[in-house]
Amino acid sequence: MEKRKDNEEANNSLVSFSALRKDVANVLDFMERLKNEEDQKAVDVDLIESLKLKLTFICTYVQLSYSDLEQFEDIMTRKRQEVENLLQPILDDDGKDVVCKYVLTSLTGNMDDCISLYHRSKSDATMMHEQLDFLLLNLYHLSKHRAEKMFPGVTQYEVLQNVCGNIRDFHRLIVNGCIKHEMVENVLPLFQLMAERVGHFLWDDQNDRDSRLFKLAHLLLKIVPTELEVMHICYTNLKASTSAEVGRFIKMLLETSPDILREYLIHLQEHMVTVITPSTLGARNIHVMIEFLLIILSDMPKDFIHHDKLFDLLALVGALIKEVSTLVRDLEEKLRNKESTDETNRATLKLLENIDLLKEDLKHVYLKVPDSSQCCFPMSDGPLFMHLLHIHLNDLLDSNAYSIALIKEEIGLVKQDLESIRSFFVKIEQEWYKDV
């Protein structure tokens, strides 16, 4: 009996939400037409954008109301009232037709129904593709508003916006049939889990002013691995696709992923410093790998890499980041349980060998040969240039930075070559003065 009641409530919720989606689409379409009417009272563009944002918020959290969000009913009722306040001048306008007023009245009624029904619903079943697609789209718009309007220039919010956008666009390819279901069946549950996590963060982010960046960093550590899974699928299954939609998505992935992965590694390293002591066996090697991967990701947008090799390199770096992340979690868990970390350390050394192979591939496969202008020696200030370079190389060799450890051998070789060149120039200069 109880189960049947739950099923009825779930069905009623779906029906109400479907009606709400239709009303939202109709209202937004009506507002756009109203904006273009010649005899209309001026409609503020900001008002329309505010209405869109509030409706996006309501639709998002109607879908996520099963998640026990704090002050759900109070906040949603307030948002619903804000929507009605924005629409009231239009409802009061005697010049508007009956159909228009019916649509607006229907919207307010359906908002009430959805808030009430979904607040009682505890169903957290797997969403249908269309439901999840709508949720991912709305989360993208909410994160975009934060990145562009509320916190412009804050990298973490830009990364959140790009992750939400990439996952939504990838899911849209699934909905449109561009990607076969069997290719993605293992990662589909991750999309809903990611949506729930992002939704929770954005809900709490309304009030958590002091700790928002800390919580955002924690969120990125949770959701970027989903982006890594998407990258892996694209590289292994979609690289040769002739679909224009897939091609556009991969192009966008190449543009946004370096920044996303770089931010993820920064927060992973910060987390590691917090929970793992530097003296832990294998910890130093993990730091070395993280900093080396950060260097590669920083160079990706600078046109140093062959364009046709960029996707290959990004996929390889993504796979290495996934392994590094696994090592960090494994090391953290074993320390927490006071278990031996010997096995993790062996895995770390093995991964370090793969990083060394990547160093060779960078040199011989991925990096462009520098053009002649990049190789020019500053003839007028040559001795000064060599002197400053020599000082800098010595500083690097004396440094204890993790990123330097991986290339100390190469730095030493460059220093030796530089000293030989300096010695040669000194002899030339002495001979020249002798002749004078």
C-alpha cells in the first residue's frame, strides 16, 4: 500500500514537472515576443534575464528536492514569489490577451504544485535521459551566472562552468543518438551523481560566503574525474567519428580541458599536502609528477605542440592524472587505516617511469621544432646573457622544488654546455684584446 502511494506521488510529480517545463518554455517564448512588439510598454532586458534565472533555479531544485536541501520550502516559496512579482505587471496589463494571462497564471499554479509535490517526494531513482539533460542544462546556466556575473575572474567558478558545460554537451550527444549507449553505460550514473553534487554546492553557495572557495575546491576534486572519463571515451571511441556534432564537442574539449585539469591538479596537490606528510614513502614522487604535468598543461595553449598531436597528448596527460589521483586516494586511505604503503610506493615508481617516457615523447613527438627566431643568440649582450643564465641554472640546481627534481639531470647538462661555451668566448675575447 505504501509503495503504491509512493509510486502515485512520483507519477504526479512527473506530470506536474512536465507541465511546469512546458509553461516555462511558453512564458520565455512569450517574453521574447513581447520584447519585439512595437506597441508594447518597454520591457527591461534585465527583467527578462532575471526571470530566466529564477525559473532556472526553480526547475533545478524541483528536480533535486529529494536531496534534503536545507530550508527548501522557504527558499523555493520565496523564489516563486519573486517570479510572480516580475510577472504581475504583465498580468495587470488590460491590453494582454486571455491566452497570455492563462499561460502566466498556469505557470504560477504549476510552480506551487511542483514545490509541494516534490518536497514530499523522496524518490532518488535514476533519471530518464530527458530529465537529466534538462537538469544538466540548468546547472550549466546557474554556474555560468556565477562565473560571469557574480564572481568574474575567479578561476574556480570558470572551471565549474566549463565542467558543467562539457558534461551537458556530452550527454546531449547521447540523447541525440550521436554516441551509442553501450559506450557510455558505465559512466551514465556518474552524470546524475555529479549533477547532485553541483546542485548541492550551488544551493549552499547562496549563503556560505566564508567557505565557498574551500567547498568549491572540494567539489572540483569530486567532479573533474567525470570529465576524465569523458575524455577517455572520446579518445578511445570517438576520435575517428565523422559526426559534425562530435567534432565540435572534441574541439571544445581541447579548448577547455587544459585549464580544468590544471585546476584539478592544483587542488589535488593542496589536498595531498593537508592529509599526507612529505616524509611518507612515495609522496615526494607524486608531487614531482603533479608539478611536471602542470608544466605540460600550462604549455598546451602556447602553440608549442603539434596541433594534430594535441588530442593525443591531452588524452595521455588525462590518463596519467587519473592514475596520480588514484595513487593519492590509495595513499590517503592506507595512512588513515595505518596500513603499509609499500605497494602504493611501487605503483608510484612505475608511474614515474611512464612520466619519464612522456618526457622523451614530448621531445621527439609532440613539441614543435623552434623556429630560427626562437634560437637567436643575443649577440650584443651575449656575455651578460650567459652570465645571467648561469646564475639561474645554479639556482634551479639548488632548488628543492618538486618540479625541478624531474629535470635536474637535464639542467646539469645545460649548465655544463653553457660553461664550455662561456670558456670558449672568454678565450676568443682574450685573443681579440691581444691582437688589439
